[in-house]
Amino acid sequence: MSEQQTPASTATPDKPKDDVTHFGFRDVPKSQKAGQVAEVFHSVASKYDLMNDLMSMGVHRLWKRFTIELSGVRPGHQVLDIAGGTGDLTMKFSDLVGPSGKVVLADINASMLKVGRSRLADRGYAGNIEYVQADAEHLPFPDNSFNAVSIAFGLRNVTDKDQALRDMARVLKPGGKLMVLEFSKPTNPLLSKAYDTYSFTALPFMGKLIAGDSESYKYLAESIRMHPDQDTLKAMMETAGFANCKYHNMTGGIVALHVGIKP
């Protein structure tokens, strides 16, 4: 990282101070992070899909397609899409589970949930989808409820990731699968340097130009850098009780899909 991209505190991505957590490169009280993240997504909700296409040059659709392909979701399954946002994964899961199944699109942010509901309704999705405003750390569902749980580009915004992973394990049925799709650490140093340059210059610029908000996209870039790397997240999933944990790097490790099974 360049000097301007170095976190100001001594906390590290996987070992924050006891009473604080990361909000980008800043340390904030744990009690305040959820509210600050909410402000970011309230700000970007209306332009979220457009910005995703611009930021990833459309490649996010391939990352999500791979997630769907590895999900193993079949007709009649019950699926929970955490941090489901505008519903990209929910739509595909809805097609897979059919009328005998159910997909729950859950998001902690009311603005994102509203955009997702409107978008799916406009595309004719209705009968097998439910919408729930929910915190990933305290999921409002009974034990052993779902055949599959996904969280795409949302775990890095969660305050207590270990607690969230434990709750995801709790709501999964035995044999159920967790899929965590998230930005990660590039495996090539040259790619990593180019990615840093892109993230900390182009993303805030596009955010200001398209969404009128450069600060939110500066936070998103910082939150990616503070997220645990591939092996650390795999170990966290194992500690949370998942078995057969593995990850698949995509686009040179810029994004990784982690998969684990509830025993």
C-alpha cells in the first residue's frame, strides 16, 4: 500500500481492538459501525446496480454466475440470500427452487431492500420470494431452516464476522452449504498494485460522477483492503463449525468464493 492507504491505527484486519472495529481505514466503536455502513448504502442504493457494472466492467455477473453454479440449489430448496441487496442472486435462486421452494432476500439496509423488492417485482418475481430486513449477526430464523445460505459482497461490512458465520451455520440444515462471495487479496503483486491504484482513484471518481458520492466509494475500497484474506476467512469458517471449507479465486484473487458445509 502507498502511504495514504495505510490504516491509521495499530489494529489489523483479523485482530481489531476489543472495543472498536474497522470502518474502512478508521477505527470506530463497534456500536457505531452498523449505522455508518447504513448511511453508505442509503446513499448508493439507487445507483448500486449501475455502479457495480461500471466498477467491475460487468465481470460481477460472471462471479455471481459461478456462485450459482456451485450452490447445488435444486427445486424445493429453501435459500437465504443475506445482504441480498438488489436481488441478483435471489433472482437466480428463485428460478432454481421453483414454486415448491422459497428464497429469502435479507438485507440490514431498508433502502437496499426497497430497491431489491421493486426490481424483482418489475421483472415478475413474486410467489417464492420473501423480503426480510435482518442483521447477519442475529438472523431472525429458526435453526436448521435453509438448504443454502449466500452472502455476496456483504460480509466485509459486518461488524462481528465470526458471530455472523456462527449464525449462518445455525440456520443451515445439516448438509447445507454456505457461499461467501467477497472481494479478497490478489495473488499477483503487479495485479495488486494496479488494483490498489484503480480502487483508490477510479472508484471514488466514478462514485462522485455517477452517484454524487465519492466518500462512500472511498469507504468501499478501504473496506475491501481491511477484509480478511482467503486463508484467514477459510479458517474463520472452520472455527464457526463449517466442514470441507475451500475457496475459489476469481480474476486473479480480486474476488474469492468461499464454500463450506454444515456437518
